[in-house]
Amino acid sequence: MVLILPCLCKVLTPNIVERAFKTISTKDLTQWIAANASDTLLAKRRKVQSADLFSAIIGNFGEKLREAS
């Protein structure tokens, strides 16, 4: 949302939009986001859920190994 703030302060013309697309690369944008923006709430939830799932799988696998030995 931070990236759209300038759009609210200036009248956008097709030339301005075209120039912006030509001067900013995806790599630059990705680097800026990594340095200045945190994960979204959805990304944070997915990390926690995947960690919980991984822990559950490893826990069940460990129990099965103990039972088998």
C-alpha cells in the first residue's frame, strides 16, 4: 500500500505510468520490498502452519521409529 501513496498526490498520465514501468525493474522492486516491507499476515500464517505441519510429521515419524525398534 505504501507504493501507491504517490498515486494519490499527483495526476497520473499514461506517459508517467509508462516511464515508471520502464525505469523500475522487478528486481529493484523485489529488493525494496525485502528491505522495507514485512511479511503480510497471510504469509506469516502460512509460515506458522507449515512449521506446525512439519513438526507434526516429524513427531509422528519419530514415534513410529521408536515403536519399530
